Amino acid sequence: MIRVKVIHGPNLNLAGEREPGVYGGDTLEEINRKIARRAKELDLEVECFQGNGEGELIGAVHKAMGTADAIIINPGGYTHYSVALRDAIAAVRLPTIEVHLSNIFAREPFRRESITAPVCVGVIAGFGAAGYLAALEVARDLVEQGKA
């Protein structure tokens, strides 16, 4: 069975409460339930983690080595400046898909650049929780095709 680690970054614990007009109305618990349902349909094993600290996220990426076949990550605000998180993603050499609830490319100028994206297979942004579900399919396909 293909194993996928889903890593939610800072402030995603406030999903559904924090700026619902930007990030949508789903709580993190609801997002994780949707992820679990879709993973089951796709015959994937999924583990979700949320952390607010940069070190927590780096640790979660490191722990995915040997326990996951792919990573789906929403780095939150660390997307724009965490060289350390970028380096961790590159170091584990797992296919990683970056996901954002909002369309970061249509927001404030400082949010339009992702320094983590170049070490990810791709970016899915602007589709709310559905972005995570699409990323599950992409992760499965990449691993099955041996592009992992």
C-alpha cells in the first residue's frame, strides 16, 4: 500500500476560523476527514500532521523518510522564506506536492513566491481542501509510475 504523509503548516489548526473568505470554511479536522475518505477510496495509507513551528515541520519531513512514499505539504507562511524547510524537502528525496488552500499567486506580492516549490514535484493552489484530494491522486500516480 502506498503511504502518504500530509503535513499542514502554521496556522492551519485555525482553518475554518481564520479568514474563511480566503482559506475556506473547512476546519482542519474536516479537511483531515476528507483526506482520510479520499485516501481510502484510492487505497492509500495516509498520516496527517500539523505543526506551527519550523522545526516541527522539518522533523515531520525527516520522519517521512522510510515511513512514507510521498509527501503532501502546505508550508503556510514558511513557503515564502524557510530555506531550512526547503532543504529538508530536498534532502529526503520523496516526491513532494505543495498545496495551498488559497491561490498564493493572486495574493499579496510577498506571498507570490514559493521557495519550497522548486524542490517539489508541483504546486496545487487556490482550490481549498479539494487541493489536498487532488494531491493524493497525483502522489499515488507518481509512486505507481516509479517517478518517486
